[in-house]
Amino acid sequence: MLKRSRIFVLMALIATMMFVSACTPATTGSTQSGDSNEPNAVVTATNEYFANMPEDINKIDQVAFIDKVKAGEEMTIIDIRSADAYAEGHVKGALSMPWGPNLAENLNKIPADKPVMIYCVTGQTAGQTVLLLNLAGFETKSVNLGYKLGISKVEGVDAVIETTPNAFDDSVKTVIDPDIQEAIVAYYAGLKDVADTKYANYKITEDDAKAAMDAKDETITFLDVRKAEDFAKGHIEGAANIPFGKGMETEFDTLPTDKTIIVYCYTGQTAGQTVAGLRLLGYDAVSLNSGAGTAATGTAGWVNKGYPLVTN
């Protein structure tokens, strides 16, 4: 009788263990090949972009750029301003690829066998695009301060400004990694979702950012990507600091995933690169118009608007 009782208890115990096992979620830290937790191609490429950041941070000085144009150096120049702005005047040889879905859909028309120089109006949307194009396999640099604040102010630039449109070479059919292509298409398609909000173009104005800060909006946070010494001299209240450059990706996991991250630098350009990277990694990031502001940004930028910085 005692033996039968023990057998009954053992069978009940086994049944209980089987039930618990069936109702317990699978462990999520597996390292098996094909596991969904492994970084995908886009995440890997984005992290590698920052890990291998060159000294020139994928930017070119506007004077150096115009010198290259005058010298007739081999390169592909892309103007991502509006079609109307391009028609009014653009750098000699530049191709028109207006910022937005059109750009993503025509990536395969860009030759991959020569450097790509890209410019927008003030450098911010070109900053976002320069990261995306590098991920797509193009050796791309953005022109400092864009057309309005940079290129147009270079002495003698009129000699290389034209109004004649330039055509793409129809024989060019560059192959893009399909995962990267899909991510870039989704990135630009997402602009439609924010078009009528204060985050249009994945940017926010100084006034809207200040209003959100004053209202103690808990859905936003600030990220300063300027140098640590400049952050120490003064930064937007509550901002975290991850200086832009090689290795900054190792600190991205300190950022909140449940807030809109307003990224700012000096003029908005490296913030643009950071925003593109963070968005590809799943963060909701936007850049502050003209950044903290410098003399080059005129009346635009946080400080130039008269908004305060703190040191604590």
C-alpha cells in the first residue's frame, strides 16, 4: 500500500512539472543561430558606422568641397533640397534627389565607384542622409552647413553654380543590401507620419523644444552630442552627454526607449547623423533645429534664440 502511494505521488509530481514547463515562456537569451535576439544587419551596420567613425566624421568643409568641384575631381554630388531650390541654382554637376521617399527609391542610381558628396539647405537633413548612404555602401560625406549657410558663402562659388539640370546615368544599377534598402525606405516613409507634427523631418524647432522643457514634458529628453568640455561649460537643462565620434554607440543603451530624444550638437549636422542612427536602432529621436547655435547659424539655434544653458 505504501509502495502504491509513493508511485502515485511520483506520478503527480511528474505531471505537475510537465504542466509548469508547458506554461512557462521560452527563455529569451538564446545564442543559437537564427535566434530573433541576434542583431540584424541594420543594427550591426549602424553600430559599425559609429564604431568606425573616421576623423573627418563624414563631413567635408564647404571651401574644400568647392575646391574639389573647381578642380574637376571625380565624385557624385547629390543635392537633396527641393526641386525648386535645385532649379534656381545648384553646384555644377549635382544630381537632384529631394529629401524624402524619392531618395530611398533611387539609391540604386548612385554610382558606388566614386565618393559621394551630399548637401541640403543647412546641413541637418544631409546629416541624416549621410549615415543612411554610408550604410547602403556609398562612401558619402555631407558638405558643412549645406547650401545656404556654407556653400553659398564660399568666395568665388558663383563660378561653379549652374541652373542646368543633370541627368542620372541610366546604366548605373547599384546593388544595395536588401535589409539596408528596406530600412532606408521605411526611414523616409516614416516622414509622412510626422509631417504635420512638431517633429516634421525628424526635427524640432528651438521654440517647440523650449516650450516642452518649460512644461516639464515627461515624454521628451535631451541628448547633447557636443564635446564633453563644451557640455561642461553649458548645456540644456536635464541633457545627457554622449560626445559625437568613434565609439559613441557603446553608450546608446543608457538612453530611454520610452521618450522622444531631442538631439543637439553645435549646428545640427552631427546631431542629424546621430538621429538617423538612433532611429534605425529603434529609438524615437529628432534633432534640434540649428543645435546649440554658433555664429554660422545666424539667429537660429538654442543660444542664438536667447534660451539659457546650465552648468549643473
